[in-house]
Amino acid sequence: MQTVAMACPACEVKIEGNFSHTFFDRLSAEDQEFLEQYLLAGFSIKTLEQNSPLGYAAIRSRLDRLIANYETLKKMDAQKKAILEKLRTDEITVAEAKEKLEKLSGG
């Protein structure tokens, strides 16, 4: 799947084109903010600990959760691609693909 349109719900401006996304874009805002803080700390837990109210254990826990969330996104993407490939090669029907994709997305 590829994003071809983006819209602002506030001003109703719509932009069409080919937009690239990464798994980082799909992380929660909280995870993205933590990742940015970690990056700016030079990927050093010690430096991040010095510049935030969080202790080592809390930072390590958030980092582990961030890694798990990222891995989950990658796994889901691989599963979606496998489903779409099966659809492309007529191994499954559109209805079966839709059902599998909905289950995967929790819908």
C-alpha cells in the first residue's frame, strides 16, 4: 500500500502525490518523542538520564517497549505483504484477503 493523498482536517487542504513512510512514522507520538530524545542524547541512556526526570530503569523500560512496538510494526507489515502476494498470485480470494487483513489490523 502507498499513500497517495494527505488532508488536513482543520483547513481541509488536500495534497496528492506519492508519499513515502517508514515504520517510525507509524510509532505513537509518545514513542516518536522518546526516540527523538534518545537520538539527541547520542543514543546514550546515561546522557538521557542526566537530561530527563526519568531514571535508568524507566528509560530502559521505555526503550524496550519502543523496540517491541517497532518490531511489531515490521512483523505486521511483512504479514500484510504476504497476504497481498497470495492475493496477487490467486492463492486466496479478495474476500479471504480482506478478512485476513482485517484480523491482522484488529478490525
